[in-house]
Amino acid sequence: MAATTLDHVGIAGRDLAPLAARYEALGFTLSPFAQHRAPGADGVVRPIGTGNRCAMLERGYLELIAVVDPALPSNTLDRFLARYEGLHIVAFGVEDADAELARLRGLGIPIPGIAWLERPVDTPEGTRTARFARLPLPDAPEGRVQLIRHLTPELLWQPQLLKHANEAVSLDETILAVADPGEVAGRFGRLIGSEPVAVPGGFTLPLAGGALRVLDAAAAEAALPGLSVPCLPFIAGIVIGTADGGAAAGRIAGAHGRRVEGGFLVPGAQAGGAALLFR
């Protein structure tokens, strides 16, 4: 039992509309707007204060998320945004949430239980409800770190949402900049069931689909040239697999990024605080 994929990352902004417009300009097809819903203490499902639009890839996806109703609970997003705008969510896919809960508790990781979440999804047949079973890691200093099982994956990975002008096809890596790569890699390794592999400046945690790279600040800056690290820990950027080696992304992003070894890099300042390396 362990996580199988790098399921998605969440890029948080204070205003969803301009964040979504930026990603559409970078060549991503985005899902329609949806506001999250969650059960309260009484078990009744109600809207919460966050909403999203997503760039669904053949493997994994990017979630663009913001507080859309400040009067409702933000599920800690407002606290993350007080640090910086950018990547604040890393989710790893699992096949059995109950089994993972038992595994994590057996390792002494204090997971309070399964957190249920849902949101409306537009489909050609009408509006449906996408549902998720999440195992959030409490008080992770890196951000909202969680294991997730999609209960209705067919509602998210709709064929018309998987074609992107920038030829993006997969979420390949998330890169963390941290003060102590060994400690963080060990902690994440226990969470996702992956043995850390040493790389220059830190560790890689491989999964069947995708990987997590945990690096010191200098190594993160080398992996993402031009990176500015505002604080530690910092979810610095992502590597996106493309069908054409980043060629379309380079044409579309143009002056907003630059060619680097292995692909085309869009710096965080041009992508809502998240460095994007298309390769």
C-alpha cells in the first residue's frame, strides 16, 4: 500500500479570474469554474469559500484555486496566501483511502481521518458532482499535503479537457525547496511509501506516475533557473511533460519564459507564483 501517482498540485491566488487568464494564455485548457463543498459537523454538505478551475492532463492535473467567498471557511487557504501566492497544495493519488489511513496511523502519523470533499462539474450530459476522499497531513509546514482518492474520476478527466495548445500531457514532478532535505524527504517518504533517492542537493521520491524532488534552496534554484525563494519551506515549481519537448509551450509563452536545458521554463512571476518547466 502506498501512493501511486503525483495526482495534482494546487496553485493558489487571491483572485481566480486573472490567475485562470494567465494559464489560458500559457496554452492550458481549463475546466469551468466550480465552488467546493464539504460536510459540516452536522454532516450536511454546504459550500465552502474556495473555488477552482483545473488544467486536466492525461496524468495528473493543475488546480488553480482561490477564496471566492470570504464569508465562508477557506479550508486554510487564507493562511497559505499570507505567506505567498503560488504552489500550496501537493496531492498524491491512492487506490484505497481506508487502507492508507490504517497504514499511516500504524506509522504514527496523526491523520485524523478521511476528509470528504465534493464540487459540481459540468459535463456534456449536465452538471454532476465530483467526489473525493482525502487524507490531509495535519499542520504540514510545506502547505496542504494530502493523499487523495478520486471517487468519480470520469467526471474530471473528460476528453475535451485533455487537449492543450501547449501540448502538456503529464504532471511529472513537484520541486520543494527546504532547509533540511533529508528530514523532509524522510517524512514525505513515509507518507507516500517511497524510498528517497539521493540527487545533488537533496532527494527524489519516485512514484509509479510522477515524482517529488526535495532540494535545498541552491539546488532548487539550479533546477529552476531564475527562481526566487521567498521563504523556506517553499513549493517552488513543477515539471510538466509535453508531447513535443516543450516546443508549443515555448511558442505560446514567448517572452514570458526562456529555453533552458531540457525544455522551456516559465518563471513563477509569469505563472501565478509557480515556476513551470515544460519538457
